[in-house]
Amino acid sequence: MQNHILSIILFAPLFGAIFLLFVPKENKNAIRWVANIFALGGFLISIPLVPMFWAQRYEPGFKFLEGTSNNWIPSIGAGYNLGIDGISFLLIMLTTLLGWISILSSWTAIENRVKEYYVWFLVLQTGMLGVFMALDFFLFFVFWEAMLVPMYLLIGIWGGPRKLYAAIKFFLYTLLGSILMLLGILFLYFHHHTLTNVFTFSIPELYKTAPLIPFNIAIWLFVAFFIGFAIKVPMFPFHTWLPDAHVEAPTAGSVILAGVLLKMGTYGFVRFSLPFFPGVVSHPKVQSWVIALSLIGIIYGALVSLMQKDMKKLVAYSSVSHLGFCTLGIFALNSAGLTGSVLQQVNHGISTGALFLIVGILYERRHTRDIAEYGGISTVMPLYATITMIMFLSSMGLPLLNGFVGEFTILQGAFTANWKWAAWAAPGVVLAAAYLLWLYQRVFFGTVTNPKNEKLHDLTPREILTFVPLIIMALWIGLYPKPFFQILEQPVNQIVQTIHDNSNPNSPANANVRPTADPHKSIVAKASN
Amino acid sequence: MVPITTIHYLVVAAALFVLGVIGVLTRRNVVVILMSIELILNAVNLNLVAFSRMWGNLHGQVFSIFITVDAAAEAAAGLGILIAFFRNKETVNVDEIDLLKW
Amino acid sequence: MFFLNHIYLIPLFPAFGAAIMFFFGRKLQKTTVDAVCVGAIVVAFLFACFTAVEYTHFAHGTGQPFEKIVYTWLGSGDGHLNFTKRDGTLASFNADAGFLLDPLSSIWLLFVTGVGMLIHIYSTGYMAHEGGYYRFFGYMNLFMFSMLTLILANNYILLFVGWEGVGLCSYLLIGFYFHRNSASTAANKAFIVNRIGDAGFILGALTLSWYLGSFRFADINTLARSGHFAIGDPVLTAAALLLFVGACGKSAQIPLYIWLPDAMEGPTPVSALIHAATMVTAGVYMVARSNAVFILAPTAMKTVAIVGALTAVFAASIGLVQNDIKRVLAYSTVSQLGYMFLALGVGAFAAGVFHVFTHAFFKALLFLGSGSVIHAMSGEQDMRNMGDLRRRIPTTHWTMFVATLAIAGIFPFAGFFSKDEILWQTWASEGGAYRILWFVGYATALMTAFYMFRLMYLTFYSPSRMSHEVEHHVHESPKSMTVPLVILAICSIGAGWLSWPHSLGGSANFEKFLEPVFAHEAVVLQEEGKSGQLAAGKKEAEHTDKTEYVLMFLSLAAAGVGWGMARSAYLTARKDYPEPIAQKSPRLFNVLYNKWFVDEGYDYIFTGRRKLGEVRLGAMGAGEAASWFDAKVIDGVVNDVGWVARAVATLSTWSDKWIIDGLGVNGPAILARMISYPARLLEWGLVQWYALVMVAGLLGFGVYYVWK
Amino acid sequence: MVELTIFALGILLIDLMVPRDWKWINGVGAFIGVAFAALCVWEIQSMSPGGAVGFYNSLQVDRFAIFFWYLFLAAAAIAILMSARYLDIEEEHHGEYYALLLLSVVGMMCMAAGIDVVLIFIGLELMAISTYVLVGFLRRDRRSNEAALKYLLLGAFSSGVFAYGLSLFYGIAGSTNLRDIQRAVSAQNPHNPVLVIALLTTMTGLLFKIAAVPFHQWAPDAYEGAPTSITGFMSVAVKAAAWAMLLRILVFGLFPLRSVYTPVIVIVAIATMTGANFAALTQSNTKRLLAYSSIAHVGYMLLAFVAMGTSQPGTPAFADGFKGILIYLLVYTFMNLGAFAVITSLRQGNVIGDELDDMAGLYQRAPVEAALMLLFLLSLAGIPPAAGFLGKYYIFLSLIESGHYGLASLGVIYSLLGLYYYLKIANAMLIRAPMETERLSVSLGMRCAVGVTALATLVIGIYPEPAIQSVNWSLGIVKSQTARPIRPIRR
């Protein structure tokens, strides 16, 4: 169990999907039950990971290692090699939880082609988990790409009116980034070979050689990776696929998209960009450029969502703003910033996921997301209104709810890196309150003006059940985040250490100086014995 | 009187080749185009024979025989297909063969 | 030590009440709701009293703070999660759920729980006939929880929890009547304006931690007082100013005061509790709490003083002409808060806190009284339709009269002592420019007296202007409402005596009690060359000064004059009575009546809710611009790339077809005649065209080779 | 090969005897023939592991050849499986079909194994002529006739040019054996005009056969017109054979001239990717679309060839480029055949089924096939874990290793375009509503064909190790072109 738990968690959903294939297509409820059981099962079997991980949270390096660096495709040095650290651990738990919730939430939302829907969803689940678990670049890339297909189909088949446009845009946009990233990966792979005469995709191995790439080359590699991840996040100029994808996607799709898929970009930054190119990311120019994009994203996203007329679009743009915070924290390049960023990624998964569920519930009842259609909902659906309020508050970062912890830690990191950054990020917090409260006022306050809204029924038990875990998590992280900080401490500090060791303090001057030869030698020695 | 060297053969062959190419490009009748292709192949044969003479081995001649055979086979197949085509379309003009395009 | 060690329970009682309301409230009877919520506050109050007593024993005079850390809230708690301070050293990122009790917080603790309790009791009567009864009390309890957290926090971040919490509750309570659009708008306004302040606050706290390496008040004060930092240290100044931005938001100072008047949309007890007695004084509390930092930043101090004075007079001027009884009180609150900040700004922290203390009682009383009036008038709030209520609702009348005397600063009511102290300190703290501040404060005192007595006369004395059905509904409020009024009235008389000044032979106990918190500032102030009035030791020496008596007399005179003016103007105000200011200068009246058009200006410039001609400025304007940019430019580029690809494809494959069709339209004859034979080659789908391309390719290779 | 020929003739004879409704016998016979041939190949392989040279030093049965032989046989087998039902529908059920199929395979084998230009040329023509006929096999279909005619004219033309180049090489080397030609050429100055003309004309022939721009235009027409099963067969087997020939001649024989031909290849590669991808974007006919896509794939493979041409033998770039091409061909065989198999199965009584609209709502009509088609399309687009990614991986790797970052990023852009038009098909299948709703009836053979190809695509994608190993094995020889002892084998 201990040695294979990752594989079990990883393939449980896929197994579910295969099992689902044998359920007759006509019997929709059976399909729903099976899918939900497997989704819940997928979540439950990931629970034992928590105590196991907690026991060794301070141990350095990756844990629960599985497979070797070349047990899969020896001839190219790719291996089925899994392992997690604090960062991936949190994201994995988030994925399993959200996977279950979103499958539960689509019980009534999906009426046609039910079977495929759940099959693709479970496949998607496996793909996402794989991305967070892979310790082998080849494996990572396979999961990274494989996961696009189900998402594409979820948007394309069960999406809204402009689903085709949105789906293709999503697929092409992401593929562009990922192929550029592939080129970067291949270069690292080749570079590792030139140094050590070993062909391997093992990420821990590449950690050793990648920082030795001279700056003038590393910068291009960084750009290749950066575009790949920035599109996924999405960061400011690359974000336009997100609103379309969100608006067209079915509710559960949006939940997963916002909750997990976007995190892959940020995860990529943390896991790859920083440790691979410490010299580049710590170069003042590069850093300030990326930070500038993040800050633009924060304010820009908030401003745009302020003026949206479509609820879902509003939430989508708010994600742009929130993820701006995440990237800001990452590229502050210090412990507080990174910790806060990862925490904020989890928080964003929880609260924005919930927001999409909320929008979805109204949409299911009224089949419109136009804000002007609503008003005074809190009189007809009081419970719904309450839950919405809680989630809005958590999303706008109210203390004692999860959002604040992440945002504040990020701001702390940003401030200690450069106080101006924090100062620029602060308006984002204000605007967040502005657009969310305004939305709340327009939808929930006032009197019921639209007769269609008078008959709306309040949340069903199933819908309540989808929110309960999210609210619990929000309160937990808000009230007692200490465990999360402890889980993140070791990996974050390690990354910061790497950057600190490899960054040359007066970068612009001797950034282009090749690193001395002896590290190469040492590496070669390492490889030989 | 100038002795005739391999170069002369080559030039003649090249001329034949070009003629064949031009024929392929310009003639409208499929049969004529097939004949122009024969022309090209004959240029090849001429080359081969001249060279085999120059080197004094038989590879070239063997090759040229094979090519002749091949030319015949191609012509046969070509004519067969052309007949099938003619049945359907009542023409042998290449510029009316434009069903498949873009 | 039981109570001290379990001090964290104090906020938890109301939190518990709120939780009950949240989960089961809908099903509960009104009586149960009362029992739970009011009970929670009563328990909290008693607990607080015992805690305070225990604290006095614990500190026995030295005023040493008591600190109780429950658990590590932010941070990993094992000291490995660090951040780099400004000087490059590492500091651990840490914010505890820890509670601090010292004289300052104990004062707040007592009057917040006390006044809170009274207002809860009052509300049981006032809200008796309102819908969403449980919701109201749930919110109120939640507010008490936040406020107590704010008071008892031992670090800036936990304080921020309460800080945002009270903001949230005021949002919820202002928007209590959410059917009214005006209410929800006012609620949003309050929250967002507060959010602006909060941003400043957070940045200030971050600055402090970045500079001093901690969020704990204890650490920061010790460091700030260690003398390592020069007076006027730029970073500390910046931090102080940022914190003050937060205070401006919470305590409704210029330029962020705009939300408070609108906040009157909430039920009256809410106005009394949140927007008069407790929440709005949080800013004062926070500044007083950070006195060690502020005192090192003279610039910040000056800013505080000036902003305070301006707010005081500005709000008072608006209050002169308002007709909505609650709005008058709201502006008077803003103005009084201005007083408090003026006091803080001139270094008279104790005086400022003292004014907060007294103000809590009489302003709460005024609001509750006005609530009782509105209750009696069955919802009417416009003073133009009132009058002659003194016999109809006697208790309300005399309690409110006491409060008016107090706020006007009539001896020996509470307001007199605190306000007088502030004015005196302002006068004495520094020469020159500060005398202007004194004058401003003095003028404000005059206005205060005027508009308060205007309110009294219009409401209680002048001939009745009520409509008839209203008139015979008028009735005195139930006991649950009047009793708190009486208690508060007593406090409004007595509270001031706690700090009977030396000059009148008293022994300012209140200040003595606070001394340990501020004493060091006195020293610093002296170093700055000011006369350290509030260094208690010096006091006797100071009081040989005659001016204090003069000023006292002057302020009394001002109060009297204001009273007189109001009496002459409004005692006999009949229907559509004349407004004296309007008669003197209509334009000025108009400006004041429209609150100096500040809201409109903000709507034009900052929010963008009003369009300036065709253009929309402010946040919404920016939003529109951004969304346009997003749709047209960024996404436009993306789509254009796609479009171009498609276009190229179409051209590359369909152009020939197009040519042929085009020519086909013109007739194949022309084609045949004009360009008979090369055109045929051009026609796509022709074998020879393919062959030609092949040959062209071959030749192209040759050319390319030669050319290379 | 011999045994295949026998089988081919045998089928012709049987065909005369069997009555109309027993025609499927031919298919069975052909299939047995292919299986038997595979058996023999395996026997040869085990008999002479090092490889052997026969037919008077004109035929070199090395691992390289054997690899390709297996490829051809597999393709032929799948094609046969696909054909049976299709031909019924077309009412063109004749033994010649299978005979020609087998004969063309024989030709391919000669091309793959020949090291003497004569033999290579004969093989080429044998293959080509059989395919001309196969393309025109639907005698009543005008499109088929036209395709065949065009293909024949252009094919003959190109082989003429090709032969001209070969003749010049013979003139230079004095021998038709590639090994001698290599020796002679390396002695020559690579910029000798005759040599260059010879090279260019030869390359014209080669590039025509692999259908690279600007010698590609026959392909879309021929693919569209030909019987779908043949289209599939051509698009993989013929192409593979052409590549084998190209590698034999350019890498084995004319390697000393690579400084001359690589720049040309660069141009061709870019032109091919550009032209094909853009042309494919707006196609409405599935077969034609796939035709252009296959041309685009040729462009990608040419990129790998460029990487080889610009790097020394023995460097990882060279090896990976070579591997890339072979693996690409291997993978491509399965995924493309699979795709065409699905299209073939769309040919129903009244529908031709090669328009994009015929794909609409395929999911509702045949879910399994739609799913597998999706797999093939993703594989063609190079999305892991489908096999296609492996080829892309090697090509990009070789480009990176040989430092062609520009070409690599070009490849990136074009693979995006590629994804776009593959998605067009996928959208039609999965998202659009079906035009007619009756379920698709799929024959057993077709099921086998689709299943096998899908299985291969998926397995190679998920566990590519065996494929890579086999390619390495087959390249063990091509890498080291040093002369080896000649052991004639009698057969």
C-alpha cells in the first residue's frame, strides 16, 4: 500500500472509466451511480495519503517514490516514475476532492450522452492526477497532453452555443504552449546527455544539470516553458481562451477547469521554471517582467470582471485576477510568496470551484447566466444565498476564510521582495470586493422583479452535499492553516535555496558568464559511478 | 571529321530528354503524352548504352533492356486505363481531365 | 487567574450565539433568540468585568500587559518559514491567535460589551415587529465577536480579522433591509470604502513587519521604544500613514467618511452600536494601539491632527442643515471622530481615548433615543414632520436631553470633560500652527451645540408638525427600550467624572489608568521639545497655567451660544419654518444641504457610476475600457491569427477555382481566344499543370543550387 | 518475394475457377500468401542474422530491409482485410485486385532491399504499375479512371526523369551497384555539374514517390479517386517503400553528396509542410484531407532527414533522425491505415462516404469506430499517449540535437494547423448530429483491421519500447555503412 498508493490513486478513476464502459448506455441512473461511486472512491482512497504524508512532511525530497528513472522506455531513458512533495500533495488532494464534487454536481445537469460524459470525466481525472505525480518529464508530458482531449470533448460536446469555437480555441491555445514546452524539455534532455553522457527524463536528475545552462540559452528555454505554463495559468496576455472555455463548458467542466487545470500552469512554474532556471528567474529584468504581467493580470482581470454581464464570465475573469496573485507569489521567489502561492492555488480551487457550482445551480434552474435576469433571489432561495455569501467572502479574501490566508502570505512575500509589488497588488483586493458584492447585490438583493424567478426552489440535498466539503475546507484553511504551512515548508524552502545558490547576485553584469567547468565534472563523476 | 565521343551521345540524349519533357507538358492527346514519355526513356537508354560502351561493361545495356521492357509495360497499362477512361468520358484530351481538383 | 487565562472565551460567546442563529435560527422562537443572543452578550459582559478586575490585580498599577497565545494561526509555527527583513536578516513569518489585555484594551472591552449589551436589550424591543429577527441578532452577535477580536488581538493580523469582521457585519446590517435598493447600495458602499482603508492597513502592517520583523504589538512597541529609530524615520512614517489610511476608512475620516451617513439605512440599534459607539472607534483604537510607531513619525501625527480637525468641522457644517434625524447624528458622529483624531494627532492619546469612552455613551444614547422617536413616529425620520414630542414620550425626551447636553459639552456632563481636555491639549501641545487646529475644534464645538439643540427643538419642543394618523399613534417605547436609555443617560452624566481634571481639583484617574500605555510617548514628546502635558508627573506644574480656565470658559460659552442660537431659531418652528442659514446665504445652504457635493464628485471621478458627459471615469470606466480592450484587441489578435491561417489556406487552395469560375462567368470563349493555351496550363486539376510544376521545381533546384 | 509472386499468380488462376459468390476465396488466399511470406522473412532473418547479399550483389537482405518487409506485409494484410467487403459493394470483386496487391508488395520488397539501381528501378516500376491499375480499379467510376490516368502519366514521367538521373550515375560510377556508386561519388568533386544534374533528377524521382512538394500534386487526386482501401494501402505501403528507396539511395549510396542535397531538402521540407497543411485546412473531402495530411507528414519526416543530413554519422542527432523516420513510418502505417479503414467502412450501399458530412454524428451510428477514429486522429496530430507522438518526439529531438531550432519551431506551428484540421473531422464525428441515423454495419474483416491498427497505435503509444528496440535493431546496420563480407545465399 505504502509503496503503490500513488498508482492506486492515479488509476482508480481510469479503472472506473473502463468499468463504466460495460454499463449499458440506456440505464442512465445506473451510470450516474457507478460514476459517483468511483469518484467518491477515488477521493476516499486518497484520504489515507494524508496521515502517511503528514508523518514524513519534513523529510527532504520526493516521497512515496515509485518506479525508476528508466523502467518504462529504457532506450530513451523515460520511466514510470512517481513521487510527490508537499506542493503536489496538496494539489492532488484538491484534485480528488474537486473531481468527486464536480461529478456529483452534474447528476441532473447532464442529460444526453451521459455515459461518455462520465467516462471522459474519469479519464480527465486520471490525467490531472498524473501531471501532479509524474517525476519523469516524458510521463509528465504524456499526462499533460492526454488530459487536453477529455477536456476538449467535455467542452465541445456538452458545452453551450459557441462550444466548438471555445473547445478548439482551448485545445489549440494549450497545445501551442505545450509543444513549445516539449522543445524546451528536449533541450534539457539533450543538454543533460552532453554533460553526463546519460539520456534521461528523470526530473530529479535534470534538476542537477539544468541550472548549469548558460544564461543566454537558459533565457530562451525559460521563455519556452514560460509560454507553455503562462497559457495554462493563464497569465495576462494569454488569458483570452479562459472566458470562452468557461462560459461554454458545462458546470462541472468549469469547476475542474478553474479548480485544477489552471493550477497545472502554476504548478509548472513552481516545479520546473524555478528550479530549472534559477539564474533566469532571479534575473531582475526577467523577474520584474513576469511580476509586471502578474500585477496587470490582477488589476486587469478584476476591472474586466467588474463590467461583465454574464455571471460565469465574471467568475472566469476573477480567476485571471486570483491567479495573478499566485504567479506574483511564485515570482517573488521567497518562502512566504511561494507558500502563499501554493496555498492560494488550493484556495482558488475551493472558492472558485464553489463559485462555478453556484452559477451552475442558477443556470440549471433558469438556463440563463445573464445577471440582469435575476434579482431578489435571496428571498426565494435563502440557503443558497447564504452559501453564496460565504463563498464570495472566501473568494474576496475575508479573514478566517481560506482566501485571506493565501493572499496575505503572498502579499507578505511580495512586499519583502519589493514593496512596490505588494502596493500594486493591493487594489486587486479592493476591486475583488467591488465586483463580487455588486454581483451579489444585483442577483440576490432587492425584490424579485422577474416573475420567472418566483418559483425557484432552494438547494436540494445533493447540491448542499456538493458545497459542504468546500465550506469545511474554507473554514479549516481560514481558521487553522498551520498544517498546510508545515506541509509546504520543506519543498518551498528547498526551491528558495536552489534559487539562492544558483542566482548570481549582480546578475546583469555576469549573467552571461558560463558556469565554471568543475560542476560539469562533478556531474559526470556522479553519472559514472 | 570529328570523332564521335560519349559527350555527343549525351548531348543527343539530353536533347531527346528535353523534347520528351516539352512534349509531356504541351501535347493535349494522352497517347501523344505517353509517346513523349517513351521519348524520355529512350534518352535514358541512349545514355546507358553510351556509358556502357565507355566503361566497357554490360551493366548499362542490361539496364537499358530492363527499361525498354518497363516502357512497354507502362504503355500497356496506360493504354488500358485510357480505354477505361475513354469509355466513361469519350475523350482523350488531358485538358478535359479536370474532375479531381483543389 | 481563571478569567484571564480564558480571555479568548469572551469573543467566543457571541460567536457561539451567531453560530446557533446561522444553523437553527430560522426555526427558533423570538424568545429563544433573545435568550441565546442577548444571553451571550450578557455573559460576555460579566466575563469581561471579571477579567478586568482580575487584570487590575494582575497588573496592580504597573499596567503591564497580559498576553495569552492560544495557537499559531498564520505560519508553520516551527520557525522555519521565514521572510527577509529590510536589513537583510531573517524573521519568522508568524501571526498568532493571541490575546492581549492592557489598560487600553480593557477600557474598550468594558464599554463595548456594556454598551453592546444595552443595545441588544434595546433591540429586543425595537426589532420586535421586524422580519428576519434571528438574522438580525445573528449578525449583531457576529459583530460583537469581531469587535472583541479586534480589541483583544495581540498582533496586527488578528486585529485585522476583527477589523474586516466588523466591516462585514456592518455590511450585512446596513443591508439588513435588502429589499430596499438604497440599503444594499449603502451596504456595498460601506464595505468597499472600508476595503480601501483595509488595503492601506494591510500594507502598513506589512511595512512594519518588513521593518521590525513582527506583527506583535509587544515586539513592535518594544522595538519602537528601544530608541534605535530616529524620530521621523521614513519607513515608520510610511507605515504610520498607511495605518492611518486604514483608520480613515474604518473611522470615517476625510476622504473616506462618505459611507457613514449612508450607513444610516440600517436599523437604528445598528447605527447606535456599530456606527456610533464601537466599530467606528476602531480606527482610534488602532492608532492609539500603534502610538509607539506614530510618535516616531511627526509627519504622520500632523496628518492625523489636520485630517481630524478638518473632518470635525466639515461634518459638523453638513450636520447643521440636515433634516433626517439620523443623518444629523451620523454627521455629528463623523465630527466627533474628527475630534478624537485631532487629539491623537497632537499626542493627547489619553484624551482621545477618553473622548471615545464618553462619546460611546452619549452618542449611543442619542441614536437609541432617535430610534425611540422613530419608533414612536411609526417610522418617520424627517424632523420637519416632528415637533412637540416632549410630553408624549417623556423618558426618551429627558434622556436625549441629557445626551445633548453631554455632546454639547455642558458642565458637568461627560462630553465637557473629554472635549475640553482635547481642546486644551491642542492648544497647549504646540504653539503656532496648532492654535489654528484649536480654533477649528472650537468652531466645531459651537456648531455641535447648534445642530444638536436644533435637533432637540425641532423634535421635542417646537409646535407639532405631525400628520394626524401619525400623531395619535405616538406612544412611549416599551421598557426594554427605555431602560437602556436611562442607564446610558446616567453614564453620559457620570462617565466624564472618571477623569475630573486636576485644574478642577480632580485626579485624572482615567489618564492615570492609561498612563502605562502612553507614558513613553510623553518622554518622546519632551525629547521633541514639546511640553509633555500628558506625562502625569508634570501635570501639577502645568496647571499653574491660567489659559486652561480661559479655554474652559470659552468652550462653555460656545456651547451656550450655540444653544441660544438654536433656541431662538427653532423653538417656535411651525410648518415650513425658515432655516436661518438659508436666509443668510442660500448658496451656502445649498452646498451644505448637498453635503458639499462630495458623493457626486466621487461618483464622477472614482466609481464612475455617473458619466462625465459621454466619458465614464473611475473604476467602472476602466472596467469598460479593459473589457473592450480584451474583446477587441487581445482576443482580436488571437482570432485574427486563426483567420489569417484560414485565409491563406483558402487562397492557396481555392484561388485557381476562383479564377476559373470568374473567367467562366465571362465566358469560356474569351478564355479560349485570349489566353488559349497558357491559361489551360493554369487550370488546376490538369495533369500538365502538375507536370509543369514538377519541372519548374526541378529547374528551381538547379537555380537554387547555382545561386548558392 | 518469390513465394509472394507464386501466390499472386495462383490467385489469378483460382480466380478463373471460383464462381462469383466465392470470390472471398481470393482474399483468403492472398492473406495466407502474406502470412506465408512473413514466415519466410522470419526464416531468412533467423538464417542470416547479419544480413546477406544475393542476386549477384544486387539485393542486400539486411535488417533494414527486413524491417521494411515486415512493414509492407503488415500493411498488405490489413489492406486485404479492409478490401473484401468494400469490393463487394463496389461490385469490383476480382482476383486481379489481390494479385496486383501482392505484386506491388514484391516490388516494394525489391525497393527496400535492392542495392543495385537496376533492381531498385525494376521494383519501383513493378510497384508503380500495379498501383496504377489498382487506383483505376473501379472501372465504372470516373474519378477512379481519372485518378489512375493522372497517376500513371505523372508516375511514368517522374520515373523517366528518375531513370535519367540513374543513367548519369552509372556513367559516373561505371557500375549500377550503389556501393560502387558511393565509392565513385566520394572520389568526385561534389560540385561537378553532371553529378549535380544526376543528383537533382534522381531526387526528383524520389521526392515524387514520397509525394513532397512540389512533386506532390498527384497524391491528392490519386488518393481521392482510388478505392478507399487502396488509398490506405498507398498512403502507407507505397510511401514506406519510397522512403526505403530514398534512404537507400541518398543515405547509403549518395551520402557523400549530402552537402549538396541537404539545402534542397530543407526547402522541400518547409514547402511541403506549408503547402500541405494550408491546403488541408479547407478540404471538405475526408480522403483528400487525409491525403494532404499525409503529405504534411512527409514534410515532418523530411525535417528529420535534414537533421541527419547536417550531422555526422554516429552523433545522436543522426541516429535519432534516422530512428525518427523509421518509427514515423511504422507508426504512420498503423494510424493512417486505421483512419482509412474507418472511412472505408463508411462506404455503404448508397453512400460513397468520403465527404466530411458523411462523418457527421458517426458516434451515434458506430460508437466504437468513432472512438477509434478519434484515437487515430489524435495519433496523427501527435497527441500522446497515441503512437503518433513518438514520431514527433524523435523528429523534434533530432532537430534540437542538430541545432535546427528554427525548423523545430516551424514544426510546432504546423502541428497546430494539423491539429486544427484533424479536429474538424473529430468535431464532425463526435459533436455534430448524424445525417442518417441507421447504425453502420461493419464487416468482420473490417472490424479486425480497425481493431488491429487501433491496438497497435495504442500499444506503441503507451509502451513504445519494443518499437524503438526493433528500429534500433534494424538500424544496427545502416549506421555503420562499412563493407561487410559478402555471403551469397541460394534460394
